[in-house]
Amino acid sequence: MTSLRTPLQASLGFAALVGIAATTALGEGGANPASAVTIPALRFADTGDTTGGSDDWDEVCPYPDSTSPDHWYIYDPSEDEQVGIDLCPSSGYDTKLYVLDSGFNQVACNDDSCTSSGGGAFRSRLTDILLIGGTTYYIVIDGYLGDAGFYDMAITVDIPPPPCEITECDGAPEGEPCDDSGGPDTINGGCGSNPVVFGSVDCGETICSTAWALGDLRDTDWYEVNLTEASSVTMTVTAEAALNIFTLTGVSNGDCGAVGVSQDLNLQPCVEGSVTEIYDVGEAYLWVGHSEFDSLPCGQENPGNDYIMTVNCSPPPVIPCCTLGDANEDGDVGFADLIIVLDNWGECPQ
């Protein structure tokens, strides 16, 4: 999560919806709740431009104090539906997206979830939103910090994936109970805790752990691996919910002043994923956390809170002295390649 953002200048264009049949509105959303455009059925698609409109609403997810104009839609599902709402493909400005009930209470909210097809950041998307039949909902398209412009919205009915449940974990417990009350994390809160504290994990070890996210807060688990020699460190995770996993750089003996993400991966439920980084002698630092800031309270069953993490270490790859550039063949020339070169410093083999 970043705390400093630059609003984007809107760029106008026409949306292209490929491969879905949709009910398409003629025009755009209403300027306020009283003039909200009725969505007759799903699937549904619409485009509009909020430029010059009025600012009637703001939700915090997690950024407050928006002064952008907003457009309103209203929908009354006849039966329970799980839906997705997407502003990503062609919207031309820094969007926000809300679902409210008839009492204007927040049902779902997203600020930054995706990038447009043209490369514009800070677009909004909501997924797996349960709408209850016979209930009135408002869908609000907003912006961040006064930004406005063209939007391209598609609403689809999601087909929920099969439930994901981890029933066995042959490893050591994390040592931190699932607690979504927002209290201090004294086990492995890492650079987000005061004082800084990391969970310890050894090469070859498996950890049975949990993650939660609720009310714009989330549990983040930071792990430290002590290395007696330069190593290629691989973290493999399987989780009941969507998680992000990172390898970190810039942390030294618990000093977080230059912390950064080196390798990152977004995991879907019950889909195993791995990230690998080459570290010198000392410590390797790893990070696991929910991909959102809400919708994963402790004790929830689908998706659940459990995840399994395994850390494996191996010698870094040996390269000939004549090889330059992308030594680890990850498509990027960077610090990890320098570590490989330094580990193989000396006379070239004959």
C-alpha cells in the first residue's frame, strides 16, 4: 500500500467489451442517488464521463477526503447474485468504486486494484460481491482527490470457485493466533510493528499460519531466514484466500529504513505459488499478507484464513566468467545478478 499518489490526467476513449453479452445503458450514471440510472439485469455495461459533475459521496478504502464528482446506478436483484464490477479496461482517470445498500451503508469499496489497458494506474475493480435478492443497491463511480474523466464499467455475475480448505499442515505453527481486533502484532509484524519483530524460519522448514483482513486493516507476516552462506531462497505458499507473497530487500538486522519488494506474486485460493531471490550470507526476508484490506475476518470458512509456507534454500547458480547481464535469467538485470557475479569472483575456469 502506498500513501503518496499522483492523480492521473484523464484520457478519453471508447470501451470495447469482448466476448460477453451485456445490457448496455444509453448514456451514463445519474448525478446523485435521486437520479441514479436503473440497471435492469446483469450482465450490464456502460460508459460515461464524470467531468464537471457534482461531488455527493465519498467512502474510505483506504484513502479519504476525495472531492471528485460521482455517478450513480441503482440495482434490485430478484435473487442472490455474486457479482464483479470492473472499471479497469478503458477508464481514463484515478477511479474509486462503491456498492452501497438502500441506507447508504458500505457493502464494498475499492480504490486501486488494477491498471487500464493503456497502462494507466489506480483503476478500480470489485470481485465476489454478494448481492441479496430483494435488496436495493447503489453502485457509485467516483474518483480520487478531485480526479474525473471517462469511465468504462462492466458488471458481470461471477461463478464462484469451489471452496478451498486446507485440512492438513505438516509443519510448525506460526505462533500467532488469528486476531482481527487490530491489536499489536508481537510475533511477526515485521516493519509494521513497534518494535520491529520478525518470525524466524529455517531453510527446509514448513510453517502453518493464518492471515486476516478486516476494516481497512490486514495481518502481514514478516519472516527472517538466517543464512550461513549465499543462497537461492524459494518461498512456496498455498492459501485458502487470495494472498500476496514477497521477497524483500533493504532490511538489515531489523533496520527497515530501505525496505523494498524484490519478487512478488499474487496467489489465488488453493493455487500453489513460489517466489525466489538470491541472498548473500546473513538474513533473507519474506512477506505474506492478504491481497485486500477487508473481507477476510478470522473464523471465516470460504475463503478461510489458513496458509502453508515452505522455505527452501539452495546454492546460487554458478555462471561462467564470460557471462554478463541477466545471470539468473529472470528477464531483468539487477542486484540479484550482481550477487551471482560476486559469488563467482575469481579466476575464470579453463
